[in-house]
Amino acid sequence: MPIAVLALTAGAFGIGTTEFIIMGLLVQVADEMHVAISTAGLLISGYALGVFVGAPVLTLATRRMPRKFVLLALMGIFTIGNVACALAPDYASLMAARVLTSLAHGTFFGVGSVVATSLVPEDKRASAIATMFTGLTVATLLGVPFGAWLGLELGWRATFWAVAAIGVAAFAILAIFVPAHVGRDDAPTPIREELRAMAQPQVRLGFAMTVLGFAGVFTVFTYVQPILTRVTGFSEGAVSPILLVFGAGLAVGNIWGGKLADRGLGRSLILTLAGLAAVLVLLAPALWSKIPAVVMLGALGVAAFATVAPLQLRVLEKAGPAGRNLASSLNIAAFNLGNAIGAWVGGVTIDHGPGLAALPIAAAALTGAGLAIALVSLRMDRVRRVAVAA
């Protein structure tokens, strides 16, 4: 894999760490800010909605700029946002800082996905995307458990200072290794053509399956700390090593999903979404016993990130060359809209429903809806092929 793709992975690690880090700090933040757990969970929703809004706006605003400059500018926003999180005096300020940080997220992964696929042969595109997204898996494998431990030892603000330092390091790596010429000769597609590509039914279905398919992950993962401590019975100190198991699962699932998508995109969509729904159903009874809970959380990590490369590549494929930049960023926005919906559904289930233990079942219903959309989309492909052949 080209070293420039690995440099993109470093940026993805930084951004992934700040997105997921709050899950391991939810109880501490809620206690210091004097808010409920479900209210603290909205910090995930706020971040995700910031990605959803910021991704298309910044992608269109930066479409004529050099790709390397855009990536570096976004990493600068990310670093400043994390410093603001560390200094936030109250809940509203922390929410605003999280939203500021999120503005870099969608466009970074959108632009990064296009850059990564442009650096490799066509039959390696899904693997290139998966390699870049390995930064997210490593963030969850190492960054989130370390952040949870650091927050427990030194306070949650120390974690955001550490993430800001990661942002500075990622900026330097991108500046050194990403070629300045990447995308320089690409004439920007007229906005009308990009928007026309987004209006295609298959592209919209791709966004929908991303939103609903991935929403199930965050219905559970947003509240993983209170689930493990209040349902399964682990101590707060045990959460960090358990998150290592989840992160290891993400790393395995990310690589597996990329290879599966390179071999057959349609089949990979069905297998990964169906697998994720099944794991969520099995997680519900496992939460009441410590060893089964840890095992199923590892399986959830595998199933969750196995979906990423197929879902991202599906939208890129259906949008075509004219819409690939905007489609790539919008699908990252779709992942994060799913995150926001999942966190909200989880909060409603806790406050007005059966509670923490029921979160995996609510999550499985959301992912099942994404699987149904994938089946409809692939059936439309088959009908179109038959019509063309006839």
C-alpha cells in the first residue's frame, strides 16, 4: 500500500480517537457537568450532526483547493476543536467545541477516500479505503482505552489535551508524506452535475443503508460504559481493557470487510449487515454474564467495521466519477447521522423504555432496516441488468 495512504491512516487515527473517546468518559463528564447519562450521550449526537452538516458544506467549499491543503486545514480545525473541549467550562461550551471539532471529520474522510482510491489499482480500491479506515480501528483499539484510562486517572480534560497532541502529530505526518500533486490536475466537476449524481435512486439508497445499518452500532456503543458497569457488573477500571477487545474486533472486521468487498461488493453488503444484526441480537442475553459479554463485544467490533468499506465503496460506485467527491463526504456524513440516531434511540430506550439491557435489541432493529434497504437496492440492480440484457 502506498505510503501516502498510510499517512491518511494517521489522520484517521486522530479523528477517530476524538469521535469515540467520549464513550469511555461518559460517566465522568456527566458527573462533572451535572447532567444525566442520556444528556451526556448527546455529545455523541452533537458531534455526529456536526459531521452531517459540515461534510457537504466543506466539501463543496473546498472543491477547487489542492487536496493536500484541504487535508491539512481540516487537521488544524480538529486540533483547535480538541483544545476547546479541554478548556470547556460547562456542558454548552463542551457541546459547541465538539461540534467545531466534528466539522473536519466528514470532509477529511471523504477527501481521504477519494485520494486513497486514486493512488491504487481499481481492484484494490476497497482495500485502500479499508487501510485508511484502519486509523479508526486503531483509534478504538488503542486511543479510546488509553483515553478512558487517562480520564479515570487525571480527569477527562487530560484526555482531550492528549488528543490535541495527536492532531499536531497527524498534521506533521500528512504534511511530509501526502504528495502535493494529488488531485491537482483534476478539474472540479460542476456543482450541478455533482448534485445530479446525488439524486440518483441508488445513491440515495446507499446513503439510507449506511445511516440505518450503522445506527445500530452506536445505539449500543454510545452507552458501553454504563452498560458494562450497571448491567454486566464490571468496575469502571475494567472498561478500558474491555474496550481493547472491542477495538481488536474493529481491526479484524475492517480488514475482512475490505477484502470481502474487493471480491464481490453486493454479496459483502448483505453478509456484513446481516452479520451485524445477528451479533446485536446475541449481545442482549450475553450482557448478563461477564465472559460472554466481553466475547460478544469483540464480535460486535468485527461485525461493525466489516460494513464500512462495502458501504463506502457502494456509494462511490453508484455516484460515478462526477459525484465521487461529494458522495464520499456525504456517506461519511451518513455514517455519522446513523451515529446520532443511534445515540438518540439509545437515550430514549434508557429514559422512556426498557432501559440499558434492551439497547442491543433496539440496535438490531435499526441495522435490520438497513439490511432491508440493501436487499431492495441489489434487487433493483438485478432488474436493471435483466432489462438491459433483454
